[in-house]
Amino acid sequence: MQVPAPFTYERATSVEHAIELLGQLGPEARVVAGGHSLIPMMKLRLARPDALVDINALGAELGQIRVDGTDLVIGALTRHADLLRSAVAGEHFPIFHDAEKVIADPVVRNFGTVGGSLCQADPAEDLSAVFAAVDAVAIARGPGGVRQVPVRELHVGPYETVLAPDELLLELRVRIRPGGGSAYEKVERRVGDYAVAAGGAALWLDGDTVSGAGIGLTAVGAAHFAAPEAEAALVGQPATEESFRAAGRIAAEHCNPTADQRGPVDYKRHLAAELTTRALRRAAARARGQEA
Ligand SMILES: Cc1cc2nc3c(=O)[nH]c(=O)nc-3n(C[C@H](O)[C@H](O)[C@H](O)COP(=O)(O)OP(=O)(O)OC[C@H]3O[C@@H](n4cnc5c(N)ncnc54)[C@H](O)[C@@H]3O)c2cc1C
């Protein structure tokens, strides 16, 4: 079936208006941003919202990338293509450019949004792992006001977040700290496909010692797209190949891949270790001012 079930459609003119509409239309209403995840699901009748609240007119409020004090702020309605083009995002966190280069194709990247990617909570979504690696905070707003949710607490399971039906994701905030580097590594079956597996790393160095580490994993069943055990093992260790390989092994041990058309469990676990190691290696090189 390639035709969605009937639904009503409203176009929000402001954030307040969107939240008001979501409240009026009830829990079966859904926000639509780029529509590249939701509309295909509606056509397949895997999603059957009664109503859609279109937020595409809210670019001025929700589509900006900027530095605010010590935070890099990425609006929820930022298109993949805008994040890929953003000099300020790439300067502070090159992991965003690494990931955006390998997300889908130009058509999807021109319309799909950062907020839609995170709220879709697809277990193979690249940006969920990226924002987990950089330990971002999501800012959401509902009828009760604004709240902050660490990205590592945003996803409660496949296709499920902690956001209420009448809450809107506004933006993502990432703290900018000196001495850092970041990178993303993905294996896909063909260009533009979802990951077989992917790993992201954000690393901070104090001389040759790891002073802070964030590791994100996608498509391998890592809880909250993160690898906290591997991060804990890295901090305080020398930033060497041996430490990165050890962290990769720990990340692979603690994830929980499932076999599917993209590969068997042992292959995905192997990728989790290898891609984590590669991402850490490149993140460390970038933290040292060398492009890797
Ligand atoms: C052909 C194809 C290839 C793809 N390849 C990849 C890939 O390689 N890697 C990858 O990671 N992704 C991939 N994607 C997924 C793509 O990244 C997402 O479809 C897209 O970016 C989701 O954003 P959207 O704006 O289209 O979300 P929508 O489809 O509009 O929405 C998705 C979900 O998020 C909710 N939502 C959206 N915005 C908000 C908000 N601000 N607040 C609250 N809820 C919100 C919606 O209600 C819906 O539940 C691919 C998609 C396609 C179609």
C-alpha cells in the first residue's frame, strides 16, 4: 500500500502555534519536518497519524546553527545539507561533516532535518550516534515550558523518545571545550545507505593523555547509541593506538547487534570494534591539529 491513510494537515506559523496545534489535535497528531522518514512510514501504513503539524515555516526559529557562549547550537529544523555546509559546526566538531557526507543522498539531505533524525529514533540513524558521541543536550518545549534532555536520555527504544506527543524538539546544544577532536566512521553496503555499523568519537587531550572521551555507535544495538564502558576505560589513559584498540574491543563487547540483511552478529561486532578504533585515531589526530 503506497497511499497514506486519511489525515488532517495544519501548517504552524510559530513554535507557540505548533505546540498549540499539537495540544488541540491530540496524541495521534505528529509533527512533520522534512518528512523523509514519516511520510514513507505513512505510505506503508507503519504510521497512521490522524493529523500532521508541518513545521517547515519555522526555519527562522528552528533552522539556525550558531555559537551561543560556550555552546554550539544546532536548530532542530536544520537540514542535513546545511549542517554539512556549516563552517562553524565543522570547525568545532568535524564529526558532523564526516557523518553528513555519508547520510543518504543529496535529495534526502536537502530536506531531512537534524530534529527529524533524532526524533525518528531509528536504531540505524547516524546523527543519533554523533550527538551521543559529543554528549549533546536536547532542548524541547511543550505546553508546560522548556526542558533540557541529555541526548543520551532522549531515546527509550527503537522509534521511541521521551518527548511527549505535544512536545517539540527545538535545538541541540553541544559544549565547546578546547583540546578536542572528533570523527565518524561508517560502513554501508552502498553509497547513501543506512549503516551496517558506524562509530563516532569525540576526544579531549591533555598533552598525550585522554582527558575526556565520547563514543557513539549506530546499528549495533548500543544502549542510547553510546559506549560508556569504553569511554570510562579511555579517560586517564595515554592517547595511543593500544588504548584506542582496547576501547574498541570494550565497545564491541557491550553492544548488542542483531543479524539482518546487512550482516551477521559477529561481523557487526567486529565493525563496532574497528570503527570505534578508527574514529578514536582520527579524533586524536585532529585534537593534535593534524588532519587524519
Ligand atoms: C532514501 C533514504 C536514505 C536515508 N539514508 C540515511 C542514512 O544513511 N543515515 C541516516 O541516518 N538516515 C538516513 N535516512 C533518514 C533521514 O536521515 C531521515 O529521514 C530524515 O533526516 C529525518 O528527518 P525528517 O526531517 O525528514 O523527519 P520527518 O520524517 O519529518 O520526521 C521523523 C519523526 O520525527 C518527528 N519530528 C520531526 N521533527 C520534530 C521536532 N522538531 N520535534 C518533535 N518531533 C519531530 C516526526 O513527528 C516523526 O515522528 C534516509 C532516508 C531516506 C528516505
